[in-house]
Amino acid sequence: MRIWIILGVIAALAVIGIISSRHNKKYDGFSKLDKQWGHLQSKKYGSDDYENISHYSKLVRDRGFYIDDITWNDLELDRIFQSMDIASSSIGREHLYKTIRMPETDVSSIYTKDSAIRWFSTNDEKRKSVQTKLSRLGFVHNFSFSDYIDSIQGLKSVGSGISILLDCLLAAAILFSVFVNAAIGIIFVVAVVLTATAVYFKKKPAIEPYFTCLSQVSRMVRTGMDIREVHQDLGNAPDSIDHRFSIIEKCTRILSPCIKGDFLIADCAAVGSPAEVFMNYIRMFTHVDIIHYNRAIKNLQGHSDDIMELMESFGYIETCICAASFREAVGKWSVPEFSDEGSEKYMYLSNVIHPLVDDCVPNSINVPYADMNSVLITGSNASGKSTFLKAVAINTLLSQAISTSLSDSYKAPVYRLFSSMSLRDDLKNSGSYYMVEIKSLKRIMDAAGDQDDRPVLCFVDEVLRGTNTIERISASSSILEKLSTLNAVTFAATHDIELTSLLDDSYANYHLREEMTDKGIEFSYKLFDGPATTRNAIALLENLGYDSEIINKARRRAQDFTETGVWK
């Protein structure tokens, strides 16, 4: 009997530890919300993390326009995503990524999202209340929940006969140790527990991902139950938020009968907590999660659409909260204005900045300019051409994704966004830099020439830099000229001054410049009308202390070529 007293004391201490852990976790959650809000985040995710985070966007990518990998990498959109991510759950994080990867193409949806973001920005206490409830969803590691939603429909039960037999034997062993012979009974208990554990680890791997899936469904439903009291207190929330909460309540009512006994399944978002450690031993010894799994999958079959709808609504709310925090963090922003006319091609940007460049110099640009709807930007090395292109592209994306432009004003139609900027040799497929370039440009031309009414907005930095000067200028001018005739607005940056005259009839010329001072070369990073008239490559060599013989010879050769057109 003494051994059962000891076990009772251990169980009581475990319960105290669980209660204490939950209290501390709740306090830490409140503190985290305050620290994250209104700050650009500096999180880092590995390639495996991004693989999981991106799965939801890949699952629904056929619903609309999708930012391709080249454009995503050119614009460093991983950093944009990371800077915005204050999501309280894996569901919120995956939805935020999807929102950036799939910017809206419907104008009314963009404005609807703005109303939700504004409400979370101006209702601090209610926003915190919503975040606190959503934090129950938790994070799932090394796993993407969306991958398994469709699989629920076709899940098969696993044999649980041996599990039930082992449970009966365990109960018999415990009763024998209490009422007949404690020593022999405990040996019997240990033998059954060891056998049950071995069988458990043989069965579990095949269905473990679905345990995680069932656990996440349970968390969503229980979060939906918790959030009802928040819904009743939303007050002046816009229809976009009220609609999402109504969907959550509807799906929660439908799914709540399906999660009875859900505590028997491992909690995917509470790994390592005292409660889960304790329950994991119970599961190993009794197989209660495997037995419950067979019952749960039957209840959930036919509800994939409800689960997806619930997931989408939670994700939408979290994304709007992330966007509201991002607006607070950047300080300067405006709500973009869009045209419903898909065939229009224009862009009016006033004092736009790059969100991740400290003390970024704002610039403005109007397209069309003198009846030309494409832009050619020239300028010296390090003058800011690439940064300006990225600032315009990123603000176009943010305007359509979260109705937020980091500018004084943004006016444009809804665009399909493409770029060809930060390319690399394709060593894996034995592709030269030039081959990578021309394939990248071809995909833009194909998109601009298809039958989609929505125009393409494309950004090209140093077109065809991977080949010799003569062919580069002749080919790049022809490609850019053709793009100007298609359903596209093109922003191109180049060092080749020759392009300014070759494309003078189809591209508006702008430039960035530098000044030589006593301290060396200084850049204003301001955009000016017209083509560049200065070059600084040789001056930069001198500024970095290259030998004067190299500098003088370079200048002489450049002067000779300018005067005669022949290299000497």
C-alpha cells in the first residue's frame, strides 16, 4: 500500500507543476505581445522552416496571382515577411506568408482588409484580447498543418485490438498488486507496461502526423469556443472582422462534437510542458491516443472544408494584426488608391521609401511621363538605382497585399508583379549567367503578352549584364522596346548610357547622381529627370586608394574611346 501513497504524492506534485507552468506561460504571453507590437521583427528562419511556412500558399496558389521564386528572392521578401511576423500561431504565420506571396487582385478585397487593419490599430485592448485567445492555437514545428487537411477525408483506422487487450491486462495487474500480492503484481505491471511501450512505438510513427493534425483541429475548435466572448465585445468592429468571427463560430459549432476526448491526443503545440510529459507516459502505457484516433477520424471525415474555412479565418485575423503592427513600426504609410479599370497602366508615387533601409531617402515618380508608360533609370555605381527599383516593387506588393504603402500617396491599378534583378549562375543545371538572364526575361515577356487583362509591372536591373557590350546594348534595347508595347509597365535600371537615346521614344528617362567633394564621392540618392551625364567607376577606384598608374591609364583609355570609338 505504501507504494501507492508514494505514487499519489508524485501525481499531486505533477498537478501543481502543471498549474504553475500554465500560469507562467500566460504571463509570458502577455509580456511578449507588448514587446512585439509596433516593432519590425528580426526573426531568422531556416530553409526547413520556410518549407513548412510556405506550404499553405502552395496549396491555394491556383486561386490567384502568385509571386514567383525569382521575384520573391530579388526583392528579399523573406526579410519583409520576417519583419512583419508577430503571429501568435503557425496558422497565422502561414497565412501571413500566403498574403505576401499572393497579393490581392480584387480592389474591394484590398479596401476591406484596410478597414480590418485600421480597427486593430485603434482598438488596443480588444486587439490584445483577440491575440491572447489566438495564442492558444500555438506553433507546430517541423510540420505544416495545411498539408494534412485534405488527407483527413481518406484516413484509415489502425488496429486497436492489441491496445485494448494490453489495457485490460494492465488493469488486472494493478488490481492484483493492490488486493493480492503487491510484489508479484508490480512485476506484472512492469511487464505489461514494457510490452505496451514497445507496441506503441511500433504503431505510432505511421500515424503521428495525423495525431498532430487532430491536435491542431482540437486547438482551433477550442480557440473558437474561447473567442466567442471576444466576438460579443467587439463593438464597432467593421463587417470584415465581424464576418470572420461569425465564420469561426459557425465552424466551431459544426466541429465541436468531433473533438470529444481530444486531451487523449498529444498536444502538438505544448511539447515539453509538464502536462504533456505526464500524458505522454499515460499514452505510451495505455495507447489511449491510438484508440481515440480511430474514433476521431470517423467524426472528422467530411469536414475538410469546415476545417479549412476555420483555419483561413483565424489566419486572416492574425494577418491583419501583423499588418497593423507593421504600420505602427514603419510610422510613415498611406492607404493606396486603386483603379477598377484593369487595362489602365499608370503609377503615381509620392515620397516612397524602402521599408528595410535605414534613413531611406524618399523619391517620387509619375508614370506615364510624356505619354510613356515605362521608365529607364541611369546612374553611377552605388547611386541607389537598385534600391529605388526595389522600393517601388515592394510598395506595390504591400499595397495589394496589406493595403499599405510606405509613401505619402500611391495610385495605381492592380498589377501582376515580376522582376529580373539579383540573378545568379545556375550551376546545378550548368547554366551560364546569360542563360539565366534571358530565361528570366522571357518569363516576363510571356506574362506581359498573355490574355490576362491585368497589366504586368516588371523591374529589370542591368539587363543582359552577362554578355559583351555590343550585343548587350543591341539585345537589351530590343527587349525593353518590345516590353513597352506589351501589357506591361517596365522599370529598368542600367549603366549603359547608350540605352537612353535608343529608347528615347518609349521610355521616360530618370537618373540618380553623385557629387565629388573634398571628402570623396557623396550620393544624394535623389531621383532626377533625364538621363545620367556622369560616370564614377574610375573615381571609385581612386577613392579606395588604387595605384595612380591604374587610375591614369583607365581615364586615358576611356577618353580615347569617347573621342574615337576605338579602344586603345
